[in-house]
Amino acid sequence: MHEEERAELLAVAERTAAGASTAVIVYGEPGIGKTTLLNGVPATIRIGGIEAEAALPYAALDRLLRLARIEALPHVLRDLVTRPEEDPYLVGLAIVTLLSGLAPVTVVIDDAHRLDRQSTEALLFAARRLDADGIAMIFAAEHGCDAPGLRALAVDRSARAAGLLDGIELNPQVKVRLLQEADGNPLALLEFARALTAEQRLGQVLPVSVLPASNAVLARFGHRLATAVPYESRLLLTLAAAERDGDLATVMSAAAALGLSERDLAGAEGALRVSGIRLAFRHPLERSAAYYLVPLTDRLRVHRVLAEMSADPIRRLGHLTAATLTPDEQVAAELEDLARRADPALAACMLDHAAQISPVPAERTRRSSEAARNLLRSDDYERALPRLAGRASVRDALLAGDEQAALALATNQIDQLRERGTLGELPGILGLLAQAQIAAGQYGEARAALDEAAEIAGATGGSEPSAELLAEIAAIQGDASGQPGLLALGRGRYEEALPHLQAAWRARPEAMTVAADLVEAAVRAGRPELAAEPLDRLTAWARAGGRPWAQAVALRARALVSPAEEAGELLARAVHLHEGAGRPFERARTALLFGQWLRRAGRKADSRQPLQLAAEQFARLGATPWAERARGELRAAGAPAMTAVSPDEDPLGGLTPQERRIVRLAAAGVSNREIAAQLFLSTRTVEYHLYRAYPKLGVNSRQDLRRKISRRSS
């Protein structure tokens, strides 16, 4: 089968020996024989893509370099290819230099569609720059793996086996693994898919070491193994099954540690094929049987030994994880460290598993919370938001869109920190409090919190909250120092706002109010195609979270891309959802847009009420450019000039940051002595600050002070 393609690849290898260079990619559906085709090519270096490592930068290139004598590289280039943060194109040039030094050399890269992105870019970059160096690079991949500039060979065959998975809900990477490990065998493919749990099929937990099958099928193939392999050699089969790469050297090193020998390998030949330095099972279901039909204690022992023998840190950790059934902080910490370098979906699985084996409750909670945040980053809102909403964490409450919970949690934590005198932790939590206050439209209080955070950070040497928070307030209120995207949006300069909001969205894809801003700017600037992705994600996030204000903002954004009649219905629903849902700035923006729609639909009288609401709310918030737009719409709707509405005043606005802190504590009923202890001041200093603050506030007693502050809070 595929004799013409095989002859052509052998000719490539022959020309390479004569000093020519070639880069070719073989395309074909899963299970049609690409690997068999490539195995017939004499190769100097042979690697294959591994689905479980596709999210880990440069994982494939690392395996190639281990086989390519990386020590042959000049020092500068060696450093280049071993630093994963480097540009993949620079790494590609280093690969060309390395292979030139090994020429004539044939590099076979199987399952290239499963390589990590960075390795793919670097290897394809190198392949396109081959000259008369005696280098051949032969890739094999499924259709859809783009390799511009490379000669393509197509190995055509019906993908009938893959069709068996139709109707089974599978994570794309899980599906790829099933197709890979079933090796085109329909029975194996269906068994693997059916034996996985729902969470495993959806990729919501760490992948199993070996794909399972039903008990009946395992028994059937276990019987075949028992017939073909002597009893004393069967533990070696378990080793080979657990070592997913089929690396002969690793298997034999682990076998020796378990008291097995080459004679056991010879005894296992009834189930295994030895091809160069690789081991492979003759049937995919025999691999499952070799693994699952031995006692659990043997499987754990095999994974521990493989962890000791593995030179690859990723493989080592995989075996350690498989061997860990009880709480183990070291393994949990290693999983957490690896999660920092993985894509968000895989990182969430790693962190969830790390949380499960964390012996300390606080660490278990922290890792579980970080897993939920990674789910949010991977757009898995259905699982992320309920978990975030259930956490006693200010950050998680903000991510879930619940600023009221965030306010309560932050205030409580700040009080506790003050009581304990742990000032060093205050700037961080004050920054989070300011985020919640901005969401709640409490801009004066947010500025005060940020001022205090900056002062404490300066005194303690800590980190100040992001300057973006003050810039957000400034942009809303029309100050030129504000965030340029939001500032331009408020002034109606949509083309100017668009690139800034795109950059902000890329930097903070979990910030869904930025998504709404980007949708508005893109549509108003005549670039509706740029609104599609943020709109879809905003809609999914709002639906999963169930918060009325978020659903209202999503409807407002959807109205911008909808036909006129449908847009009006969406905006009317959004206005209704905003009632009593907080987020005054967003509510005013929705009212403004609805009023604009009504006026343009010829319903001027109906438009005045939402426009009046918007104008007044913007004025209270001090959002000057937005208020001016709303008043302009009111005039166009024929409304009389509205009475000026002053911005809501912060009763503490005229106080210094230190006076604000002392006054807030005094209003909360804290005695002067307790205030002094919390703020590390003398009692006399506290009395002095209160003496200066009372006249500024127009109060004479703590009772007056409490009433003034409570009126503002209500």
C-alpha cells in the first residue's frame, strides 16, 4: 500500500545523501498509514507529535534536540534554542545551523499537527530555508495542518473510522488522542470513547496514562496476551504500556530497576514490536489490557520507577502524578509550577488535580481557585463562573461580576488586616476594593482607596495597585489622563478608540466590560467583523454567570449588530434587566443607546425618559463627555433644557488620605486608641487629625460624622 509515496520518500533520502535538501509534508487522515510510511524511511532523527504536550511551548523541539547532539551547537545558538521565551523564527535559524553540522541528515517528524505551536513555527521556518546542505525534513500531518512553502504529498483514504465518533461529545484534543491510539482500529476507537468518563471525554480532568476499555474487551485481549507472552514477562508489558513514548531505553532502564531483563523483552515480542529505539504494541487494545489487568500496586510501582528513569521533566511529573493516590505537597507544587507554562484549559486540569492532592486546606483552596480562573481564561464560563462565585475571594468575586460581594469581602479583609497590624498586605486588597468601587460607581471612594494604597506601599516598600484603575476613572470622567480607548469612546471618536480597545482586550480577555466597549467601537467605526469574537464571548460569559447587569450589557452589545427592529427589542430588555442591578455607568450607557434608538425610530417623546435617566446618571458620576452626549440627544428629542445635576460629592473629598482613614474608622465606632493601634500612630496624632477634619466636614461630633458617612453610603 502507498508504494508510490514510499518510493518518493526513499528517493528524498537518497538525494539527501548526495547533498541535496528537501522539505516535504505527507497529508492523510488518521489511521491511513502515515506512520508506517515514514517508518520505512531511514532517518537520522525521528520524533512525533504528542497530544498531551501540544500546549507546552517547545516540548517537541526539546525532544528533537535531545536526539540531535545539541552540544554540537555554538554556545550562542545553544542558548537560543533552550530558552522557550525566544522568537520561534530565531530558533528556526538555529535549527538550520544545527542540522547543517549533522549533514547528511534526514529528520522525520510524524504527527506534526500535534506539535506545540512554537515548535511547529520553528521547524517549518527551518524547513523553508534549506539549501544544498544535505538535509531532508519529512513531516506527516492530518489535513488542515498548514505548512506553506513545503511540497505536499497526499495519502488518500476514507476516514470511515473517525466517523464512528460522530454523536459522541468529545474535546478536540481528546478526539485526536483516541484516533491516534486506536490506530485506525474501529473497535479500539469505540471502546476508548465509551470507557472514558464524561469529564475525561470533555477534557475536564488530566488525561489518563493509558486509555481504558470495557471489562469484557480487556478480558479478551488479556487472554491474547496470556497466550502470547510468558507470565514472567508481563510486567514489562505494563512498563511499555505506561511509557507512552514507547522509548526502548527508558523502558529497559525501568525494567532493570524492577529486576527484569532483555530476556523478558524477548518474551514480550508476542505483543510488542521493536522498531529501532521504539516499542509499540501490535494492537492498541493489548496496550490497555497490559496496563489495566495488573494489580493497582503494580501500576503504581511501574509509574514510580518510570518517574525515576525519565529524563524529561514533563514525563517524570506525569508518572509521579499517576503514582500519587494520597496527599503529596511536592507533587502538587510541581503540577502547579508546570501549569504556569501550559495553556489555560490544561492548566485548569493540572491545578484541580494539584488541589485534590494538597494536604494543606489553604493550599487546596488557593489552587482550586486558580484552576477556576484558568477555566475563565479558556472561555469555559459554564464551569468557571459558578466556582468563582462560590469563593470567599475578592478577586474571584470581581471576575464573576459580583462587585457587591467584592465590596463586602474587601471591607472585611481590610478591617482584619488593620486589626492585626499587617499593613504590608493592605495595598493589594485596597486595589481590589477600588476595582469593586469603580464597578459600583463609587469613584471618590475608589480614589481614596488607591491613595491610601499608594501611601502604604511607599512606606512599606510594597507594590502599588495598577495605575490603570485611576486611568479608568479619569477616562469615564473625561480627563485627558484617562485610558485612551475608553476616553475616545466617551467622546464618540470610535476610529481613534478602536486600536486602543483592541489592545486592552488582548491584554485582559477576562475583562468583559472591555469586550462591550470594543463591540461598540468596532460597529460605530464601520468594522463590525472585529466585534464578532468579543461579542460571542461576552454573551457566553453573561449567560453562564446569570447576573442581570451582565446580561443587560450583552444585550446592548448584541443590539449594535442587529437589525433595527430587533435592536429595539434587545435594548428594551436590557433596560429592564438593569433596574436594581447596580453598575450605574453601564445602566446609563444602555439607557443612552435605547434613547438614541427610540429617537431615530421617530419616537421622540418615548426617547426622553431613558435619555433623561442617562443624562442624570452620567452627571452624578461626573462622566462629563457621556453626560454631554445624553444632553445633546435630549435636545434633539425636543426636551426642555434639563436642570443641572451636580456630580455626587464625596463627603471626604477635601480631606488628606490620612484624615480619610481616621475619619472612616471613627465613623465606624472605632475608638481613638484602637485607631492609633491599627494605623501605627499615637493617640494624640489621631486626635489632631480629627480636630482638623471636623470643620472641613461641617460636623461637631462622632454622631454627626456617622450620619454624614452613612448618608453617602446609602
